[in-house]
Amino acid sequence: MVNIERRTLLQAVLAAPAAGATASLLATPAAPAAAAEGPVDADSPRFALAVLPDTQYLFDEDSSDPEPLKATFRYLAQERKDANIVFMTHLGDVTEHGSEHEVTLASDTFRTLDGKLPYSVLAGNHDIRSSTDDQRGDSVYLRAFGPQRFAKMRTFGGASPDGYNSYHVLRAGGRDWLVLALDWRVSDKGLAWAQNVINEHRTLPVILTTHDLAWSDDAGQAQLSDNGQRLWDRLIRNNDQIFLTLNGHYWPPGRATLKNAAGNEVQVHITNYQDRYYGGAGMIWLYHFDLARNVIDVETFSPWFLARDSAKRTPLEAETIELTSAVDRFSMKIDFAARFGGFAPVIPPPPRPASAVMPDGTAAYWRFDAAGLSGTGTAGTPVAAGTVVRDLTGHGNDLTVQVIGTAVPGSLRSLVGAVTASAENAPNEAAANVKDGNPSTKWLAFSRTGWVTYQLTKPATVVWYSLTSANDAPGRDPRDFTLQGSNDANTWTDLDRRTGQSFSGRFATNTYSFTNTTAYRYYRLNITANSGDSLVQLAEWNISDGSSQVLTWSPEHHAGQPAHGSLRFDGGKSPDHGAILRAGANAPINSMKFTSGYTIEAFIKLPEPFEGDHAWMGILSWEGRSGDAGKTTGWSTLECTCSLNISPERFLQYVVYPDKQDADPTSWSHALPTGRWTHIAVVNDAKQTVVYIDGSKIARNPTQPSTGIATQARPFAIGATSFDLQYGQGFYGWIGDVRITTKALRPRDFLTPYA
């Protein structure tokens, strides 16, 4: 980030003639302003805001030295384009005494920046008579840094009648932002003016700058000053638009996060380096906003010291180039859409009709709104086996819902809170392992009997349950046991009693059903006898209300998805279970070879938290075995000829056996995120395959030739990957629109277009 910028700066500086030992190398005339500045990208999600705190020791009567600040301004102008620096704000105390000499010198120094970068300046207590507020009237400061100075800046919005408070509107990240610059002591009239400015810009996020708002302890923990408390109570707390405040005045620097009346976070930051060597030497905070990553990265450095020849820097100069403590260099996570949602909600694009997203060559298109699926509209509505998802191309590739595996339907695992047991071998063989969805972990107790209790987050009516055997000796398996229910964990009701039970092997699952109409908050598996060993163990215990929830309808969708709906798949292992959408035996998609190229697109979302073992779950596949297609290169001839899967590390895997080559070129992505939607595109140009994630080409795309897909006239399916013509575990998460075309599409032609 800034390293590139600094190299650029140093190259420019070091190419200049050497200057005296006490002069800044940046004092050498720079390139013409237009070339140095360049245009900023107002639509880029990445931009920077420069923050300049107290510079008073650089403008202190006959001890003044404006060179550090000139160097800072030249740096900002020169790096404006590359770093996308959109604005600079000064936090007050421009000068030490506010004298005619100091203010004039400071004003002349700021001309270095005029016409190159818009900025704001506000009065600190050293710039004016500190006993006065913004109604003080005329001053040397006001004549130099009043509204007339900013009037020609395109960002300037206006000033209060007294001239000491102003605001700017910036265009950055594809939206407008409001910067308020308030006097060191803003009056009631000034506060009313500021409130009116906010009222007139009700959809803009606000950065409030002033001189005195918070102070910090030595640990960097900021808290409001008396004046800051007044600003908080009168202006900040009740204006949700204010998400960031910046002030100087005090040192050391620090920050705090406060909650406003709307319950949202307000970042309160103080920065001041006048106590540092050379009065801070024009040191700046550079706030790098990244709306794509939902983060603001902040760094602190002095361009003046940075530009010096490293061999000639004094020790104090060297140690003051850049500050990297937790209060000087840090990152803030901000979900901008959520944080600004109360006053500027993101209006999602309307759904697009199927006809608008089926270009020539579309072989099949499935979506899960009313256009493609009957019975949509209520979140959580079960999608029953036999339900038909229509192929909206009209090519006859309708899909039918099928339930796969031997699942206990309606699992209540997500409702299980606390897990307790009669005994456990903590930490690795603890009771909590029986609910983690991973059969390779287990609960173990050093006795022949024992019990495990589930406390649910709310009462539920259990009618089915399953037990999965663990590794090691079968003599540890439960043989005789009773399932009990309670609403106080003291009085228990027997619900189901089993004796003489056994398992077919290790990691095998037995399922049990019984009649129950009462909702209980607690359920206990009471094991009264094991299978003969001195220990008792269990890998998994799943409970269910018996409802069919392996596939439900959801209104959730990717923001760029044409249809506003999806299907929530609740597949998994132990035992293998799930749901698939399977093409009919005679569907054309089953036999298409795609030798002229293809694009397969899907929207998916992985749950957060991502619970259980879902290694190698499938998103979609064609059922035909690779061996039947005459392929010999893969890890198994029983593997299907084309599939899109998720690895144990959540890497996306696309493996295809081409129609024309005896090969199995496989693409691998990075780890897919959880809790947010992802767009996947598999693009084949009849020569090779390239996979895109959210419009970005992944790294591990094989260059191996790949022409077509060796389909075997076996059904195409969404929701799982077949092996030896059988389905194991199903997909776990959401799947949205799926489209297959018979040509290689460019990213700009994807279902959600990318530049």
C-alpha cells in the first residue's frame, strides 16, 4: 500500500539535486502540478483521507520552520492519484500564538496544497483567544483560514455565519461523504448550524473533526473530555450519521469505540505528535478506506523524514519516520452497508426476469423464485420430495427434488446449547463432541454406564434420534439406554428405552423413532449398559423433531443475483443425508458434450458458523462414471465425469473428464468465505478451463487441454456429487440461480456482471 507510494516518492526525491543538511530534499521543485496530482477515482472502493494534527511548533514566531509541512503537502499532491487521496483535514492549532507572522507563514505554506488537494482547517486554542468560542468575531486566523480560503474548492459546502465552522462534501467510493470542521469551542449557535447541515444531508455518513473532543491515557484508551462530552450529548449521540470523530489537542494518540442512541458504533480518535521530535515534523495519519474489504487501515508517518537519504538521517529522524504502535498503525473493521443502513440503506436491485439473463446458447437455467419453483414466498417452507424446479429455457431440463441418504429429518442440533455428562475425558474426549457433527471426535467416560444431557435454547418436541459409534473397541458402544426429557433438569420422563443394541461397525449410525407430543428443554441419553468394556463412548448423538427440513425455501440471495430466492440445503454426514435436484432420465442436459465450450454458473452461501464435517460435499455433478467413459487418469474409475465440490479446507474443486482427452484437469480455489454469498463461474473455451470466484480468476487453473465434458447420458444434479452412480452426503448451505451455457462467457456477461 504505502510502500509503493514511498518508493515512488523517494525515486522522485533522490533524483533531485542534494540540498543542505538542514533542508528537506522535498524542497526541490516537483513535477508540474497536473502531472503530480492527476485525477482521483471517485468510484473506486479504495480511497484515502489524510489527517494532519497540531502543527503549532512549526509556526512559532522566529523558531518557525515550514519545510516539514511543505514536504507533507508535496507528498499528498504527488501521491494523490496513486493512493487515491481525496481530502485532507487539519485538526487545529495550526500555529503556536496565532500571531500575524505565524498565521501568514502558515497560510503561505498551505498554498503548496491549494489547487492540488481539497482540505479543511479549523481553529485550535493556540490559533485564537482560547477563552472565546466561535462567536469571537474577527481574528488573524479567520482572515487567513476563513470561508473565503475554501470557496473555490469543489468540496466546500459552506460555513457558519461566524466563519469558524465549515463543511465539505466529498465524492469517494461511489458515494458522498460529509466532513464537519468545528471550532475548538463551538457555541450553541454553532451546534445549531452543524445540526442543520446534517439535516440537509440526511443520507451522508459524517466525519466530525474538531480540536478538543477526547483525550487518551498512556495505553491508548481514549475518553471524552468535558468539551467532548458536550459535543457527544448535543450533537454526536443522536446523529447516527456521525461514525468517526477526529481531534488533536491532547497527546498521546488513542481511540475508543462508543455506542450512539441508535446502538451503532462511533469511532473516536485522537492524534497529536507535537510532543515528538521536530514538533511532529508534519506527521500525518493516512486513513485508507476499503469499502470492498469493509475495513479502514490507518498508518502514521512523516514524509519529510521519509524523503531523506537513509545514510544521512540522524538517529531521531530515523526513529520518527514511521510510528507502528497499536494506536499509530491499525485496522478497523466496519460493515459500511450495515453501519450506514439506518440513514442510507442500500436499495437492492430489483429481480431480473429470466428472459433478460438467457443469452444465445443458454442450455439450462434454474432459479428458485416463483418463476422457477412453486410454493415460494415464506422463509423456511419445506420443499418436498417430488417438487419440480423448472428449466426456464424451455429445453426440458426440469429438475425434481429427491431426498438422499438416511438422515434423521428435522435435526435440532442447532438448538443444542450446553452439553453436560456424568463424566468425560476432557479436553479431547469431552461430552460436547457428540453434537459437533464430526464422527471422528467422541465422548468417553471411564465407566460402563453414563449419561449425556442436551440443554436446548428453547423447548422442542423430539420424536427421532440417532447414535453414531466411535472409533476403538466396539465393547465401549452403548447397548442399553433410555432417552429422557425434562423441563427443569430434575424431574425426568422416559421417552424411549432400548436394550441389546449394536452397531454394524465403527462410525456406523443407528436411528430410532418414538411417539412424543411434549416439548422439553432438556434431553438426556442415559446409558445403563455398554457392550462389555470398562469404558463407554459415543461419537454422535443427533435429536430431531421429525420435520422434513433437509431442503427449505429461503428469500436470501446474492445482491447481484437475478432471482430473489434460494434453496437452503441441510445435508451432511453421520449418516449421509441431504437433498438433490435431479434431471429426468431423458433431459437433454444429461447427454450434452459441450465440445464448443461452456460456462457453468452458480451462487452459493456457506453457513456461519460452518458446523460439522462436510468435506467433499458437492454443489453439482453429472452422474456418469469416468471409467465407463474410457477415462483412466483419475483417482477412481467410479468418480463421476464432472463435479463442483468443496474440500475439507473449503477450497472449491472443479474436476472434469473432458470428452476429447483422457485427462482429469482439476481447478482449485482459495478457501471460500462463510456467511456471505459467492458467485462461481466455470468457463471453458473448448481448449482449457478457467474458474472465477466473484468475477476474479483463481490461481490454480490447469493449462492442461480440456475439450467438452464426457457425459454418459446419466442425470445432472444440483446439491451433491455422485460416486459409482450413488449419492452420499448432500450440500450444506444455500444455492441460488444456476445457469449453463454452451459457450465461454466473459465476466461482463456473467449472471452478476463483472467489469
